[in-house]
Amino acid sequence: MSETTRHSRRDLLRVSAAGGAAFAAGSLLLPGAAQAAPRPTALDTPTLPAPRSDRTAGSALRPFGRHLAFGADPSQQVVVSWQVPGAVTAPFVRIGLQPGDFGSPIAAEVRTLVSKLSWQHPVEDQPLVKPTTVTQYYLHAQVDQLIPDTTYYYVVGHQGYDPAGQRAQLGDVASFRTAPAPGRGTGFTFTAFGDQGVGYNAAATANLIAGLDPAFHLHMGDLSYANSGGSGKTSDPYDARLWDSFFVQNDPVASRTPWMMAIGNHEMEAWYGADGYGGVRARFTMPDNAWVQSTGIYSWRCQNVGLISLDGNDICYNTAANLNYTKGKQKKWLESRLAALRADTTIDFVVVYLHQCTYSTCHDNGAELGAQQDWAPLFDKYQVDLVLSGHNHVYERTDPIRSGKPTRKVASGDTVNPLKDGTTYVVAGGGGGGVYSFPVADTYLGHETKNDSPVPMVVADPTGHNQTVKVTWSRVRYTGYCLVAVDVTPAAAGKPARMAVRSITEDGTAVDQFTVQRG
């Protein structure tokens, strides 16, 4: 995050008097107080508005697609990101403690992404006269030294368009809340899913996030499906502007709830650099604490939970475009971060999230042998509590696993002790993309099956060929759209800390629930 503009708490609280007065001028009518305009008669002559002559450069360009992200310390660091449809001058964010009290403009960094139409397959009709490129403008402003556990209000703008300097619309104003300082929280909720895309099911799962009002949301990769092929090759079908639709779809939620993303195989857009991540780096700003500039490999903490995002493309045999592109550096970094988190006595739980599945019995994308061989032993060694992934468009939960084998059966409603039982793996790939299927019957809360026979798991070997093995750890399987909600409760009054994990469908129905409790 070193490229973004940093600003202090003092800058934030230096309130602009003009900004506050402008918001107050845009008063809202209470219910029942609306005034009706006189109804025109047949003899009325409509009066057309005069052409606007007072528009300044940039006044017709409206920001869209706002999305937030936390920094490494979510009690003090937030990144505000958005798009504009054309080039603008002096983009900014204004932040304040009241909806009408916005501080001085905080400059935003512009990241321009140019995509040639010659290597795209637009999903919408193109005009006869069109440019040869698509240019997208992504803006990012990082704010540091915020007050913990505090709600802030903000607007974004640029020269010629300042919502704080004119009559503000309700939709212009968004808010976010910083996390409590470590050790001072009373508990929090976060949500997670992968494989969202753009569409009505994707909108429904996003709306479910809004209803749960979590502290943050984890997106485990395959975000927009602008690259619908997902092979990481320039032959993949691609439409850069689907990212516009993705951000507009999620703006109502992502503008107030930080979304922390992992990289999926559909984010390997080979036209943008050797690793294909130039597009991701333009669109997102995640905590910059890895060994290399990589938006998808990072670590952070929220109160008593340490979180690690991994790039599964590095170990993926069945989509090998970026296989071993870190030359083993990601694995070394992972171990150092796991060791540091486990050495921190203020952290109760360690959660890892990534796109590809370490363990899954869904055959569409299978499980990743590379993750089982390279990363699972580290998860065992450092007693990772929960591993979340997407990739397979289903919900699946394992029994706790250690050394590749289940340690005991954990039905819905049961409690897992990672110290004794091992790590629980959850696939939550039902974020909105078309659902996949299992080779055996679903079994989930209220619809449990009595058949406990081994289930076939498909893994790709280093040559890319599939192997099938039988496993007994597939405890919950659900074919449908859903997300995971995790309610974190810190230790108190002699009771240990715990994480209550739920899987919830689009309409709020629970399909699985279990508790992670250490000790």
C-alpha cells in the first residue's frame, strides 16, 4: 500500500466549513411533508430547460463502484477505492465524523488500466464507431491513524464534482466503521464467499452481506468473471468492462463493508504483465506486507483473529499458468507469518483464505494436491483453525483434518477443538456463479443422509492428469448459493474464545453450523 496516499488523523479532523454548510443546505423532507407540484392541464405549454452553460470540466463524470479495504491494522487503516468513467483532475475523498462534516480533500492515486479491444470478447453489443481500447480509471486513497471503533462518513469526488461543496445526494454519502483496538473488542462477525460474478444470484448473496452487517467480508477469488476462461492464457474470453458491472453491483455493500480479496484463477488476466495480475493491482489495494508486490498475498489481523490470504495459483496443477511463479517464496513467507501469529498471545484464532480447495469432493475443479503437499503440513504445524476457499461452486465442510486424515466426525451443531482435532476446511464457492455438483448426495442441516460411505475426491497430479481417491472427511455438502458467516467471541469470565461458523443461503436459511473453540 506504499503507492497510495497516506493521511493522518489530524488531516481527517480538519473539517471544511464550506463542506458542512453545503450538506446542510440540501435538506430532506420528512415522511408526509412532501409538496406536490401542480398538475398540468391540456392547455399548458411545456417549458424545456435551457442548455446548461455553467458546467465545468469533470462535472458530468460521476464516481461509481466504491469499495473499501482494511489495512494491516483495521482499527486505524482504511483504503477507499472507486472508479470514474473518464479522466479527471485532482480526485479525492473527504472524511468526517458526521454526515455533513467532511474534512479537507484527501488526494487519491489514479491507476489507469488500458485494455485493447482486439483481445476482448464483449458481452454487450458494440457501436459501429468505437475506440480500439477500453480505458478504466481506478482511484485509491489510504487513510491512516483513524480512531478505533469509530464510524466515519465519506464522499468521493474530483475537480468539477464535489459532493461536499454542493447539494449532496443521499447516495453520495457512505460510511464505514473502524475495528476496535486489539484486546478491546466485544466480538465481531465477518462473512466470506468466492466465485461471485455478476447476476441476480450474485446480487442476492451481496445483499445477504448487507443484512448481516459484518465487520468485513472475505472474497475468495473469481470475482467478476470478466475473464470467463480462467486458464491464465491470452486465448481466454475476456471483457474488461464486466469489472465495471461487478463494482456497480456491489457498491451498496462494498462502499460500507471492507472487502478483502484473494486471487482466483479467473483473475489471471494474461494481457497485464508476466503474472497476469496487472489488472488486479489496478483495481484493489490490500495490505502491503508480503515479500513481493502482490495484491493477493498478505496478512493482517482483526482483534483476536489473525488472517492470511494466499495465492492458490502458485500451487495449482489443474490451471498451471502461474504454477510455482513465486519459486517457493510464498511457502517460506507463509511459514514465517504463521509462526509470528502463533507467537502472539493476543491472537486466539488463525484463519487462512484462498481460492483453490485444499480438500473438496466436488469434481468440477477438484482438490489441489499442491496445497495438500506444500501448505497443509504448515496448517497442521501451526494449528490453523479454519481454512476458507472457493473454486468449487458449492458449500462443503470437512471433519477436522490432520496429516491428511480426519480425526473425528463433527456433525452440524458440534464443536471443534483445533488443539486436539486439527484444521477444518470449508469450501464456500456459492457466491453467485453457476453452481456445480457432488458425486454423491448432499447432506446438510436438516437434510442429513445416513450413508457414511467414502466419497471420491479428484486431484490433479503435477502432470495435470486427474487421480481419484476415496475419503471419509466430507461431512456437509450443499449444492446452492450461500455464504459463510463467522461470529467471533473473545475470551471472557473464564470462558475461552470461540468462533461460531454458519453457512447461510440467499434467503437466510442455515445449511451448516459449528463452533471452533481452542482448549
